Amino acid sequence: MQFLGVSYPKHADRRKVSTSLLMGLDGNSAKRESSSGEDGSEDVLDSKKSKLANVKSGTYQGIVALLDQILCSATTLVTFVLLARFCEQDCVGAYALALYLILPLRVMQDRIISTPYMMLIHRDPSRAASRLGSAFAHQSALSLFSIILAVAVGLGSLWLRGWVPHTEAILALAFVAPCLLWRDLLRSISFSHGDAFSAMIADGVVFVLQLIGLYICLATLHTSVNYFLLITGLSSAGGCAVWFLLDRRPFTIQYRDAWQDWTENWVIGRWLVAARILGSAGIIAIPWIIAFENGDAAAGVFATCMNLVGLSFMFARGLNNFFRPNSIKAFHTGGGRMLRRALLTSTCVLSSYMLCITILFWFVGSFLMEFVYGSSFANTGYLAFLLSIVSLATSLSMVLDNGVTALNRPEVSFYAELANGIATIGLGLLLIPAWGLNGSAIAILCGQLVGACILGIAVFKLTGANSSPSKA
């Protein structure tokens, strides 16, 4: 059959054609469904591979972060062991009191520079170099402020008390404080970018340099506290130099951007700075209360016990360098429910670890103190046990503070740390004259528990069923 020169099949043939067309269409659709099914299975497989890679990467970063903290803890431990064994206890006290004075500056650096950088660096990747340059500019300003502050406080101590070990140590901070602050910042930048390896290498260099410097000081009989502090600063400066050689991350310093970033950081961190300074006020005040009540030697005993217990707590802090950014990420990806799960995991890991440390100090605390620091510390085991309970409570507060940081509710941290500082200092003034060094540990413990209760209640309320990053 033809029409206008075009041939058409007859009716029977048309049915055959239509049937073949339908079969062809069905075959094509089946092929498409098959191909889409294969693509779907490939997507699922890729998703599983991606999740497995993320787990492996997170495990690797966590292990490296823990090793890095082991190096930091070993560096501090070796320094205090050598001080305790080869120097007078008042020199140990002067070294510790000087480092306690840096705590407010380290708090400012962490809360105004490091934490906002960690929170904002992934918001706009195009500004990564500018934000890093701003962080360096802010750190330079803080370093200059630390030099001025150390010189002013040192001259004040010289005028009030004369040339005593305290004065030497405080004046040495004019060099030591900037080096320690820069080291803290560079470690935080590495962890913010998931590059714990660079931080570990730099801290390994610090450990080696500090061992060499301490050996030279002891071999040449230079056992004054200011020599130990200068070695601490020089080794930290060497670690910073190695970090800059390893991490070639680009940065640009633009003063207008630096000022804008500073104002933004201040909005984010002002509550956190006030909170942590108030919280650390108790830790700073307690050794000085001990020194005024019982002398510098007693402050040295307290600092030495804190050093050994702090060695175990440093491991918890190293793990928290991994848990903290994960808590922030959990809230921004899964809301309050995922944040609760992340905080529960962190709490189980850190509390289990610190509980084992506490039990260890209960049974062999006196032996450990005598074995590590010498026979003059044989009777300080019970104080070390009390301070290990303090570390257990502090690890809980640290995890809950991760939740508050993820929720971007710094005012909660402020009130918690305010209560912590007031409770610690108030109880310290009451208990230290009556119970001595044991009273100082109990005062710190009570302050930590008060702050942890406030943080825990706030996190529980703010991570309800309907909580999400947009509502925080």
C-alpha cells in the first residue's frame, strides 16, 4: 500500500511491526533499568568505599594525634623530672608558677584565634589563605602583648620582692611565652586541616631539642630556673621553624581582612575567652595560694604531682584534639541527635581511660611519685590520687564543652567557668589553710564538678529532638 510514494504495511504486517516495536521498547527500557540498576549499585559501592576511607582517615588522624600528645607530655614530664631530681623544690615551684602565668595568654590564643579559625576555615574555601594570614597577624599581636606583659610583671616583682627565683622566671617569660604561643597555634592549624602528622613531627623536634638543651645545662651545672625556661622557649621555636618547613600552606596577610576577621573572632570568642580565663583563674590561683600559705617548696610539690597526673590527662587532651572537630562536624551534618551520639562516644572513651588512671594512682601513686621524682616525693601518693580524680572530672567537662562549642553557645561556657572559678578559689582559700595540699585538690575537684553540671544540663536541653545547626 502506497500513499504519496511512501509504502505502508498491511494490517497484519502492522500488528507485527507494532509488536516488534513494543518488544524493542520493552527491551530498551529493560536495558535502561538494568543500566540504572548497575549505576545504583555502583553508587552504593562508591558510598561504602567513601565511608570506609573516611573511617580509616579518622582512625589514622586519631592515632597520630595521640602520638603527638604523647610527645608533648613526655617533653613536659622529662623537664619536671630533671628539675625535681637536680634542683631545689623552690626552683621547681618557680618554674611551675611562671608557666601558670602563661595560662591566660594561652586561653586567649585558643579561644580568640585557634577556635574561630577551626570553625570558619571551611565556610569559604576561597578565603583559606587570607584567614591563615589573619591568624598569623593576630598571633603576632598577641606575642607582642605577652612580651610587654612579662616585662611589666617581672619589673613589678623585682620592685616588690627583689631578685628571687620568681622574678627570674617571670622575666624569662618575655622570650618563652611567644614561642609557646606560636607552637600552640601551629598545632591547632594542623589539626584544623586534618594534618596531625606535621604537628607530630614538629613536636618530635621540640622533644629532641629540649632533651639536648637540658643535658647541656646539667652537664655544665647550669641548674637555675631561668636556664630551664630558656631551653623550653628555644626548643619550641625550633619546632615552629620545622612546622613552617613542612607545611607550605599559602597565606596572605591583608590588614583590612585581618581586622575584619578579628572583629568576627571576637564576636565568636569573647564569651569563650572570659569563660576560660575565669575557669583557669582557679588553676592559676591555687599554686599561688599554696606558695603564700606554705612556701615555694610546697608549690613545687603540688606542681610536680600535677605534672605526673597531667601526663595521663595530656593523652586525654590529645584524643580530644580528634573528638572536638568531630563533634562540630556531627552537629552540622546530623543536628542534635548526632551531636549527642558523638559526645557520648567521646565521654565513654575519655572517662574509661581516666578511670583506669585514677585506679592506678589509688594503688601505686606513692610508688610512682618516688620512682619518677625521687625519695623526697614518696609521701605524695594520696595527693596524686586526688588530682587524678580532678583529671577525670576535667575530661567530662572537656567533652561537654565540645558540645557547647558545636552549638555555638559560648555564653554557657562563660557561666560554667564563672561558677568553676568562684568555687575553686573560694574553697581553696578555706581548705588549703586547714588541709594543706589535699585541700587544694578537693577545691579544684569541686569547681570542676560545678562547671560540668552546668555544661551537661545546657547541652541536654539544647540538643533536643528538633535542634539543628540553623536553630543553634
